[in-house]
Amino acid sequence: MTSDGLAADLDALSVSTAPMRQRMVNQGVWRPVAPDISGVVRWLVGIQAQEFPYALWSVAQRMSTFAGSVDLLKAFDDGVLLRTHVLRPTWHFALPDDIRWMLRLTAPKLRRLMAYYSRQHGLDEAELARSRNLLADAVADGRHRTRRELADHLQAAGVETAGMRLGFLLMHAEFDEVLISGAMRGKQQTYAAFDERVPPGPDLSEDEALAELARRFVISRTPVTAKDLAGWASLTLAQARRGLAAIESECEISELDGMTMWSVPGSPSSGSVNQRPGPVVDLVQGYDELVMSYFESRRLLAPTGVLPVADYASHLHAVLLDGRLVGHWRHQLSRDGAVIEVQLRRPLLDDEPAALLDAVGRYGIYLGVPTTVAEPVLL
């Protein structure tokens, strides 16, 4: 296991902040991991993506070459990256080459997680099989269908789609390798035939898939715990430990704050990470992999007692200062550009306001519109 070019530019730090700095480097926010979109998605394996526009930003900010929102949307339409329910019962971006083997590993657990809701909505095997055939017919011959069009197709055949039932039917069709994301139609998402956009193979055994997922998780997210991997990928803890055991010879194992951490040899460590010059502010989406990859060790992102993504629905996204959570943000778009609204947990000091302006500038370049920041509000 290697991490060429990742050991880097930051100062010796205390144990409490070094792991987040390691993650900022390893995940590609402080040092790009690839020049292209597919390279970033391959590195991270899966990127949580229910907040679609912001999730595209998560990809762009990890690239070594510029990609704006228009470039990301085109790549999505072209199927360079796909969006489906894999890893956990929520949307993720993944590469076409990775989706089939990952889904076959995680779908059994995802079905169990959805079983209660399926029973509530009368989705027994007969009903799921019927809807599966109807949905396959609806997207046959290269047709990309909106959610409304698929609902109409099911309704015409007598399958009820009211309320949340449609969403569960579509999710099961994704688990069954019938549906996958299609090209955007204006601002509407579409679904396409799974086999049209996802190539065959590789046909991995469960043990091979667990080892592959564990290896790529540790490489891209160092340092991590077994519970982090289990939560991130909807695995049992036993499965996560099996995957990590298969790659143990490739890893370094250490203890931190009562947790057993798995790392890549040669990654930035608590005693060798050097600080970038001056404070660094990053605007990441609330479901960024810096937040969602870590279930047991997520507390390293924020001071004790502070949730990484707080209950601020209007300002869901995370303001990171030197890799640590200091507040939340959102954008407001208008004809004239974008305004970034920020809520902070403490005032910004010295050079920190300038670092925030730098982060806003980077986001504005990505959006391709004039972008300013409103006066921050203290929480």
C-alpha cells in the first residue's frame, strides 16, 4: 500500500489536531489526488451525494486541474461518475467500474436496513418483482426517465406510488441492478438502465470485496477505525474486521484516544505533519467524506461536545479551519451571483478572515459567478 506524494507540508502538531490534518491531505482537500474527475472518485471509492450540487463541489475541490460546476455536470451526464444507493441507504457517487462489486457486497445489508419500511409499504417480493420488470421496461433501449415518468409508468400498470412508496421501489430497483442514474434533464434527475451505464465485473468473492474496500478506505481516509469502516459501508463489524485483517500487513496500527487506528505507512503522522503557511479555511459540504467517513472517530473533527454537522438545517455545510470544524455555511444564488452565508462558533482572528475570503473565492471560481461572503454570524 502506497501514498506517494501525500506525506507533506504541515508543522508538528498535537495528537488532537494531527489526525484531521492527515485526513485533509489524504482525502485530497489540501493536496489534490488526481487531475481528473474519475481519478478523484476512484480514490475516494464512494462520495455521499444526496446534496447533489454540493457533492459535485466535493469532487472539484480535490482535483489538481480546474473543473467548474458546468464540467462536473457534463461528466455526470456522460456517466463518468454515477449516483446511486450504495454503501449506505443514501445517495453516493461512484465510478461505473466500482458500483457492481460494491453493490453486491453491501446490498444484502441495505435490504435488511430497508426491511421495516418495505413491510410498512406492502413491498413483498411479488410486488418488488412486478415493479422491477415494469421499471426495466421503462428504461429499455437507452431511455432516461424522470422520477415522475417512472411513477406514471408504474401507476398505469396498477402499482401504487403515493408518498414514500415510489422512493422505496426505485431504491430496491437500484439494489437489484435494474436502475442507475441517467443524464440530467434540465434540473431534474433521471434514471437509466443499470447495464447500459455499468460495465460487467469484476466478479469478486465477499472476502475479496471486503479486502478491496478496506484497502481503499484506509488509503484514502487514514487514520480510521474498524467501526468507521463498518458504519461507512453498512458492513457488520465482523465484516469490517475481516476486511482489515486481510490487509493488516500493509497497514500501521496505533492507539489514539482509546481507539485502534489503521493508517497507511508513509502517510502524514502526528509527529511529522508540517503546517501549511498561515491559517487555512475550507468550505466543505455537510455530507463531505471528511465528515461521513468516520463514525467512531468523527469526534476528531470538532472540539469535545460539538457535533460535526450541527442541527442548523439552513446552514448544513461545514466551515473547517486548519481541518477542524468552526462553523457552518450555505450559498444563496441570484441573478447577480452568489452570497456565502456563514455561522461561526467563535470569531475569526488575525489572518483567519483573509483565509475565509480565500475559501469563498475558490468556491466562486468553481460556481463561475461573482461570489461574496456576508458578515459572519456568531452562534
